[in-house]
Amino acid sequence: MVKKPARKAHRTPKGQVNGGARIRKGVVSKSLGVSVRRREEAQITELFGEIDYDPEYDYKKHRLWR
């Protein structure tokens, strides 16, 4: 009787730091999310000092509750 080789899950080796993810897909997904957040933060910081606000706008007047 011939045994089939066991299928291995794509797990990271024990010695590697993987951010708490159990499989490689989790590590890749987490790192992709981190890079997207960093890019968004960089784009937001570029807007500092660029937005001009209307000094006559009364935000308290436009609240839903009073």
C-alpha cells in the first residue's frame, strides 16, 4: 500500500516572527494592510496647512441635537 505524502499547510517556520498570524497568507494580508495605512497617513499629512476653513461657519448651529 502506497501512502500519499501529507499535504503541508503554508505555515511559517517557528523561528520567524510573523505578527501572530498562523499561516503565510495571514502575514501577507497583515503587511499589506500596514503598508496601505502608512500610505494613507502620508497622504493625509500632506494636507496639513492646505485646507482653508470658513471663519463664519458656525458648527454649533448645524448640530442635530440642541
